[in-house]
Amino acid sequence: MLGRWLVFLVVLLGGLAAGVAWLNVAGEVPVPAEASPSNGTPDQVARGEYLVRVGNCMTCHSARGGTPWAGGRGIATPFGTVYAGNLTPDPDTGLGRWSAAHFWRAMHHGRSYDGRLLYPAFPYPDMSRVTREDSDAIYFYLRTLPPVRQPATPHALDFPYGTQAALAVWRALFFRPGGFEPDASRSAEWNRGAYLVRGLGHCAACHGGRNPFGATPERGMSLDGGLIPMRNWYAPALTAADQAGVGDWDTAHIVALLRDGTSPRGSALGPMADVVYRSLQHLREDDLRAIAVFLKSLPQQRSVASGRKAPDPAQVETGANLYETHCADCHGHDGEGARNAAGATMVPPLAGNRTVTMEPPANLIRVIVHGGFLPATRGNPRPFGMPPYGLVLTDSEIAALASFMRTSWGHAAGEVRPQEVARFRGGTGE
């Protein structure tokens, strides 16, 4: 149905493509004809090296087993697969011919060297808020990388998603280039955190959710949570106290979670563990604190009740037996978890755990099926790891186990159905 509607839109608006185009170039400053590659100062290069860590840029632009920064990694979307480009300064297959102005146009306007519209798998709706100074610093750092000749892998997108006309329509509907606008009523620290979260950190790319056309609500400003397409992990709402909201956390605990992947209030699993490992643990303490201050200030609300019914008593009994067999030795008979002699969490408690009660139960199912692994960081060098049970337990057994946990220890989150386990166990899992 979605494909037919988008085909309809493209056909309907195809004749207006030239008219739509002005919406995509409005406000753009043309790249000067004489613009040529340039190199920055050592301070700019060092700044750029730090900023690419903030943006976690290398993760997407490095294929597994390939040369870092040379691109080729496939990014699965509901519309097909987009392959990341080569960011090394190779003149023919990378950024070797790009000027700082070309790079800024890509970051701010979502256009390639030759003016083609880029796919928003590259999160330019967020990167558009990055300052020119930071964009130039990133460009100067990328110029210092060893050039790697690696031609771009063609995107594998279904029709009409791979057309420039479809992209023009999408941008007309969902994208406007813009910058970060500081809030004068807030502190410099708060504004720094907002800039990192809303811009280079592109947190909304996951935590903002996606509409049927793959756009983040509120033009990339939403942090209300959503299922990560093709990966079947749920990025919890940063604006919901019963999901990932941290309004009542100590700032130090938020910083610890971002830096170490674990804190007295929670731990990072799944895609978030990868973000901590590859990006957040490398940030300066002042930037981590700024992010924490911003996240702590977000208005908090409770999620809408799911309306799930209570599980069948027989299902709960099955789940209780499975819990005693597979889970209680580590997580405790009452879901209390375990701490070491210093009081640090060794095994996370399940009682009161938001992953257990969250709606949808995607993350709970994925942890049971695929295991739970915290990132290895300086503050957590030997992280706890939970083994996967996807090959040990059936979908019905996993549903029973999840239902038991979601209705025990004061929880009232309702049943999990075997069909949901079948749905959420799949996906790329990356």
C-alpha cells in the first residue's frame, strides 16, 4: 500500500518536479566555481577528529572487514538498501575533489559534489544544524585520511524510491535546511547539549521514530521514540519517564550511562551499546555533562497504555518455570539482580526495569533471543554479558517467559504473544 501511494505521489508531482526543485534550493548558497580542496590548521584537524567521534561517522562509512572510512556498508531501510560513500580523499572515488564548500553543502543541504540529492539515510536533516565551523573541521580531518580507491556501491532501492524525483518530493514534504538556534533563556551548557543531541549526535534519527515515508516527526525534533526500521530494536522515548526519560536521574548517573554504558539507574544494550562503544565514551566530560543536562530537562510524560490483557495463568506458570531454570541464578529469584562488593551493578535487576515493561516489548524479546551485551569501556572494561536463548527456547516459551517478567514483581505490563516474538526476533540486529 505504501509503495502504491508513493508511486501515485511521484506520478502526480512528476510534472511539477521543476517547480518542486526550488523548495530544495531555497536558501542555498551556490558552491563557487573556483572552490577547490584545502587543508586546515592542526587545531582544526584535531577538532574534526573529535567531532567525527561525536557524530559516530565511521560506523556507517566503514564496511565490516573493509578499510575504515572507505564506505560500502549497506544500510537497510524499508525502501531498500543504501550504501555509504567513501569519505577518504581519493580523487576519483572519495572526497579528493571536494572543497570545504562542497562538504558544507552535503551536510547542510543534503547534496552531493555534483548537486545530486542525497538519501536521508545520511542524516542531513540533523546535520543541517551543524555549524559551518564544525563542518569545515570535519572536512579538514577527513582530508588527512589515507586515500582509498573504492568505487561507490550502487544503492539497491525499489522503484520509485531510487529516483531523484522521489527524493525531491520527499524533501519538499519533510526537509528544510536550517541551523541550530540557541535558546537565550537557557544556560550555555544546556545549549551545548541541545546542539550535540539535535545536530551532530543525530539522536532523533533513532529516538525520534519514523513516519510511513521514513521521515522523523517534527522535522527531526521529535525524541518520542520509535521502532528502528529493519533492525527490530525499539529506540525508547527520551520524553517518557517509563521508557528512556532521565528527568528524575542524577546528572552524574546520566553521564555514567553515556560514558561507561552502565550506571546505577540503567545500562546500554543493543544499538545504544554500539553508540556508547564507538562514540559516546570518547566524548569530553564537559560535553557528556551538557548532553545530560539537556536530556534531563526534556518534558516527561507517561506512554499511552497498551491495553494488553493479562496473560493466561498457564502461560505465567510456564514462564515462571523457565525463569527459575534459565534466569534466576543471575537475575535473582525476585528479579533483584546482583551487585559486587563495591555496590556496582554486576547483573541488572529485572524488577522495576523499564526494558521489561516497555511498550512495545521488542527490546525484551531481542535480549532474550540474542543475548544482552554491554559495551566495553574504560569505566566498564569487563562488561556483563547475557547468553542468547533464541536457539534454546521456542517462540511460545519466550512469550511465556516475557509475560511472566512483565507481570511479576509489581509489573502490570500484560502478555506477550508468540507472534510478537516471531516478529521481533528477526532483523539485522546491528
